[in-house]
Amino acid sequence: MAPDPQGAAAVIAARAPGFTPHVGLVLGTGIGALAEAIEDAVIIDYGDLPGFPLSAVEGHAGRLVLGNLAGMAVACMQGRAHLYEGHEAADLALPIRALSLAGCDTLLLTNAAGSLNPEFPPGSLMMLSDHINMTGTNPLVGANDERFGPRFPDMTVAYDRELRHRLANTAARLGITLHEGVYMALMGPNFETPAEIRAFRTMGADAVGMSTVPECLVARHSGMRVAALSTLTNLAAGMTDEELSHAQSLAVGAEAAKDLRRLLPAFLESLSPETGR
Ligand code: HPA
């Protein structure tokens, strides 16, 4: 039987007694270094958290960092597992549920993505207004765990309006350009074909990537507020003459990640440290 998220939540409580994180952070490709800014950090390897799936992807550390970032109590996942690594979609539910049990009622997801929108250039940041799940799977498939949420969760507002408003205001205050658009998630691991990208543009996608949507679905199911940000690392396949590579994603993503490393702490500072709201 799959492990219960209570086990991982119990390890978190035991390793950081008396500490209640309000905001969960998932740091994607190229953004992991943000965890180094966390103060009074308690670090737990995913291997010590029962049921946390491990990631072998370059740029994903695989540890949970508990502590204070810009005065906010956070639980930060430095690295995440992906569907293309062979994990079952349902396996991706456990870490998010463990964060929810630990106290997080807000979840901030980050990722690296390709841009389908010529007005959103590589090196810039996009906040998700909505998503399209094209992974072909869903972490909520299987018996519904009623402790967390309903069988048929509503997804009318997947990405919280208040949080988006705050992120937009914070970015404007810092002089950071923050685009807003629709993220399409695919299973991967290959980058898309030019024909797929043309089809996805017609469907309304502004960016494409291989993560984030499973975590958003689990978090919304359990009633967490969600916001998500993409560092745009490339124009999607066929939009330029260049071929795509993970190495190039990391290099260009580093530019956008600099803005994200300024934006996230300033955003957290704008929330109440007592409640995280
Ligand atoms: N496609 C899918 N995932 C990605 C891309 C892309 O072009 N760039 C970064 N992650």
C-alpha cells in the first residue's frame, strides 16, 4: 500500500518541533538556490520523508528546507519528481499533502517552461493564470481520499486571484516584468514537435512544461491556495531555428531566476507572518 502523508508530516513535526510553515514552495529547474536564503534552516532529505518520490534530474536537489524566508515560515521543496521519470501520477500527491498537513495553506509552485507567446521572451517570468492538463494522467485518479477533498474538485479558479494580484503588484514595485498566461503541462520527456507547438498555440497555451499541474491539482483538491511562476527558458520548438536542450534551458533560466529570487521574498514579505495570508 502507498505510504500515508501523515508519516512524512510526522517526520517534519519531529525534526522542526514547534515550527509551523504557512507557505509551501516548490523550486523547479534552475531556481533551487533560493532555498539557500532560508534562515534557521532545518533540512530533511527526501529519502528521510516516507513516500516522497526522488528526482534524478540535474538541478533538483531533493530536500525539504524548513525555515524563514523574508520573515515567513516556509516549507520549501528543493527539487521535485516528474511524471517523465516514471513516477505514477498518484505518487506526486504525497509531498503536497504532507505540506498541507504540516500547516501550509498556501502553495507557490515554480518551474522552467518554453514560451509559445512571442511577446513573452526567453529569460522573462510568467505567472500562471490557468493551465491545460495534457499530461494524459492525473494524481487524483484512484480511490478518493476524503480526508483531503472531494471526488470531483472544482478548478474554476486554479490559481488564486488574490495571490496573483499581490504577485503582480510586487513585481511592478520591483520593476520586474511579469507576464501572465496559460501553462500547458505535458508528460515529456521529449521537447515538443513544431506541429504540437502550433496545435497548442491554437488551444490557448502561452507556455509549455513538464511539471506543476499535478501539484496544483493535488493542492486545490485539499483546499490550498495556489500560485505558480514559470521562468521562460526558450521559445518553443519550431518558433526559431534552434534545437532545444536542457543545458540551454538551465543557462537562460538562470537569467529569469535572478528576477524570481527578488520577487519571491518581496512577495512573502507582503503576507502576514502570523497567518501566511
Ligand atoms: N518544452 C517543455 N518543457 C520545457 C521547455 C519546452 O520548450 N523548456 C523548458 N521546459
